[in-house]
Amino acid sequence: MKQFARSLVAENCGTLIDDILKIPKEESHKLPKCLIDCPEYEKDFKSNDQDAIPDKVNKEEIKKRNENLLKKIDGVWDENILLMGDFNDEPYNKSLVKFLNATFNPHLLRDWRTIFQLKRKDGGNTKTDREIYLEEKPHLYNCMWKLIPDGTHYFYKTSSFFLFDQFIISQGLLKNLNSLKLDLNSVKIHKNGLSLGSNLPEENFNDNVNKDNKKKLHSYEKDSPMGFKFSKTKIFDINKDIKEKKELEIILEEALKLNLNKNITQLIKDKLKGLKERLDKIQKDKGYYANFVQDPNTGFSDHFPIKCVIEIN
């Protein structure tokens, strides 16, 4: 049942990706039957076919129109998509390979001209380019295959890791087709120096989690789940802050002289306090950068984190 549920989620996710990487259905149904290499175009269809070329239409115009359509569907096909997180399945499981169409083979991620050409070489294919476009499901690339048999969650019964946490990308991110590229060499699992063998010996595991759950935990994970926090780095314009601080000090001084409403003066005081704290942090960091821990961005996990770098071109 769990496998079925995960497959269903993957299939729904795949449908969502398909919608993102293709032009809207109402447009795709209006595509011509032939998009590439159509020298005998008008002979392929009956005279009453909606796609038949009238005698007066310039074939060069048709060719130009098809090229523009090809660029359009390729442009959408090449959108940047990154799926990441705990999929609760291995890269080779059916839910990811079949239903999400996430492959280890980068050559399966192709442009539309290549797809149409390969489909035509299939002797049993009788479908038009439009039908091929409507039925073709986009391949995604799973960046984690090269890390197998490593993983992000250790299971003592098999003395191995599950690679549940993954990065899965579209061909846009794989091939740098749309200003961004994921650096495949940067994909890593961070274990803080821990590895199977001397760092994770069997004797360091124990059964005393509870009576109902005999899952063994390494001593490193005794306080599991492990806590984590995201740190946000912000760049400050120190001159702007100093100017604003001086202006607020003058305003506060005038407000006190005029004996204005206490709520107003308190707001000014609070603003000044925040500015002073921020300037103190900047001076402490000896620069214009300051790090603040974001309390909402905290959590717990019993999985080792994964990391990748996306380059901007």
C-alpha cells in the first residue's frame, strides 16, 4: 500500500511536470500534424484535412511557421526544474523511474527535433508529430545515481544506506539551456566525517529504542532526530543605516520636546534600538555582512543532508 501511495504521488508529480514543460493543452491540440522535414506535406493528408496546405500558401511560410513552433515548444521544454527532498524511495524504485520518469541516463533528455526523428525511425510508428507531442512524457535526470550504494539514512539490518534524499532536474538545468546549470560534481551527502566501517562499527549500535521498535541507532544519532538551523546572510548599506539613525535621533528629540503621544515616541525608540543593534552586529562582523539565525527555518531530521551547486551563466 505504501509503495502504491508513493507511486501515485510520483505519477501526479510527473503529470504536474508534464504540464510545466509543455505548452497548454488547448495550444498543443492545434499543432500541425507535421513539424519537421515535411517536403511532401500536402500529399500526406486528404483534401478535407484541416492541416492540408492550400495551393496558394507558400511552402517557405509553412516551414518558417513550423520552425517558430519548434522553438516555442523547445523553449518550454527547457524550463529549469529542481525537485529535491526525501522521496522515501530509492532512485531505482518504480515510483521514480516509471512514474516520475527520472532516469540515470542523460542521453534520454532530448530536444523535440531529435524526439520526432527517433520516433519516425521506429518502424511501427504511424503517429503524427502532433500525436507524439501530446503523448511524450518528459524525462528528468536523477543526480543521485552516481552516489549509490551510499545514502542519506543508515539501516542496520542490511548494513547499508537508503538514498531517499535526492536532486532530480529537468534538461534545462542539466544542459545549461536556460541560464542555470546544476554542477553534477557538487552533488554530495554530508555525514560530518562519518562512514561505514571504523566510524560506524556494529558495536556502537543499540536496540534500546523501545520494545515495539527494534531499529538500531548509532551513538551519533542517540539524540535523533538531529537538529538543524538555516542561517541567512544579509548585506547592509552601513551609510544608509547611519543616516537613518541620525535622522531618527533628531525626530525623537523633537518629539520629546513637543511632548507628543507616548505611543509615537515609543515607536521611534524601538526603531532606533533596532538600528543600533544592526550597526553593532555589522561592526562586530567587521564588514557589511551580518548573519541572523532565522527561528522559523529550524527543524529536525534523522537523514544526512544533501548539497548541490547551481551555477548562473
